[in-house]
Amino acid sequence: MTTKTWWQEFYDDNLADMLLVRSDETELQQTLDFICEQTEIAPGVAIFDQCCGIGSVSLPLAARGYHVTAIDQSAHYIERAKKTGSAQQVNFIAADAREFTCDPKCEAAINWWTSFGHAESDSGNLQMLARACDSLLPGGKYIVDYLHLPGVLRSFQPHVITRRQEVDGEHILIRESTIDLQEGIMEKLWSYLLPDGSRVQRESRLRLYMPQQLSSMLLQAGFTEVELFGNISGERIHLDSQRCIAVAKKAVK
């Protein structure tokens, strides 16, 4: 019998509508600029979007002229992405990122919006990084967008409320977070308060890594160089950064 993991139920339309639909066009273009500049790729080449969600980044990359292969463990998200008008520009596939390898290989790969660290074990998370390395041509670069643990701990917020106005009314998301320092896990209870008066709850568990641990895992996965940034402006990571964006390079053979 197959045991379900927490993320199989967690990634639903409530989360997608609240957090994955890109409403800030300026931030989106800055994100794309950062990805393109750091991977040093030009339009026309192949890029792998590992854990693509509803295609919030892969579709705009395709619109810039890149050949995108995008995977996500949620078959529902993949079907939703395919229904987007420009989805024919992207090869969307429902697959487990710990197992999927691009064939043919790509010039660059990304893993955006804290999709790394979901597995309970370090070996399970390392598998995801290794599959990205396997998907790249020699010299290709891989970007992992992960939280910056020191910054999160310094400004820890146990309760965060997000509101979004939709056609049917206001949607409210309440996130209640706890951190188990001994186990190195952040647990969250996600409560969605919907306009019809209903309440939907989901739970998540994220394995926490310090920046140097993430760098070490990328090297273990087969990369030879790692740079760390604190935001999409290209600022080097520092103590108060909220993001840890790792740019790893595969060896040139």
C-alpha cells in the first residue's frame, strides 16, 4: 500500500489562487531577469523547471523564447497549467522531482518558491538536487530558491495572515508556524477562510537547512560551484536575508 505524503493533499487550488498566481508583474519580470542573468542563457535554449506548480514561472520563461520542460508532482496543477492559453509552449509533465531526469538534457534548471526540503530525510532531498544535476548539460546552472534559515529565525513570525480579493469575495489564509530546532523541521497549519463561510485546513513540514548545508548538498549532488544570493536583485546573502537562492554549476567536461 502506498503511503501518501503531506504535499499530495497540500497543493490545491486554494494555495494556487492565494500564492501562486502572479499579480505583481514587476516582481515577476525581476524574477525572470535574475534567472536568465544567473544561468547565462539566451532565448532559444532549453531550461528545466523542477516543481513548476501551475506554471507561474515556466510560462513567462517560454514567452521569452526559452524551450521549457516543467514538472510537478501535482497532476492537478499540471492540468491547470496546460489549460493556460500559451501552455503549448511548455512541455508540462506530472512527475516526482526525486525521480525525473530531462532527456535530452538542458542548459539550465530552476527550483523556485521553496519546493526543496519537503522530504523527511536528507537523502530524499538530496535526490531532488541530484536529478537536477543529471538533467543538465556540462557547464549548465541550477537555481534553488529556498528560505534563509538565519533570517527566518531572526524575524520569526508564528502567525501570518494573507488576504486576496477574488470575484466571489475575500479569501483569507492564516499560517501558524512552529519550529522544532532539535529535529530541524518547520511545521505549518494553513487555514483558508473562504467567502462561503467554509474553512479548509492543510499541514506542511519543511526540513530546515543552513546556507552552508544547502551548498554542501549541492556539491554532493554533483555540482562543482555554488554561489548564494539573498534576493532576486542579486544581493549577496547576509544575516537578515529572507531568501537563500543558490546558483550551482555543473562541471564542464
